[in-house]
Amino acid sequence: MLAVVSLAACGNDEVAEPIKANTALDLTGVKAEYCDYAIGEIDLFVTETEKFAEAVKTGDSKLAKTLYALARMHDEREEPIAEKYSAI
């Protein structure tokens, strides 16, 4: 009985519509947003690096260690896109 119920749908004569492939996607807006994000990260990297450099110059190693991590975070965020797009 279970086999009959399980296979009942197999006798369906309906034909499914083929899936249509997407044509080109418009990524202009997304690309611009990501570019703005990367540029923002570069700006923050520069700002945080300047703070880090000042801490090193004044001999505040504890502060410099903290600031290094903050600056490095912004560098890591922008690095994947900056390597690919020289316009940034």
C-alpha cells in the first residue's frame, strides 16, 4: 500500500517548464557600493596607521600594540579588492 501511495505522483503527465537562464546581471550599484566600502576602509587604515605611528614615536608600546591591531583590521578588509582594482 505504501509503495502505491509513494509512486502515485510518478504517473503525472504534466511537463515542467524549463528553467530559463539569467542573462547578464546589472552589478553597477553593488560594485559602486563595494568600491565605496573599500575606499572607506583604506581611509580608516591611513587614519589608524597615523595614530599607531604616533604611539610608536612617543614610545607608548602598550598603545601601539592596540592601535596596530585596529589599523591592520582595516588593511585586511580592503586588501582583497585593492589588489584587483588599481583605480582604488
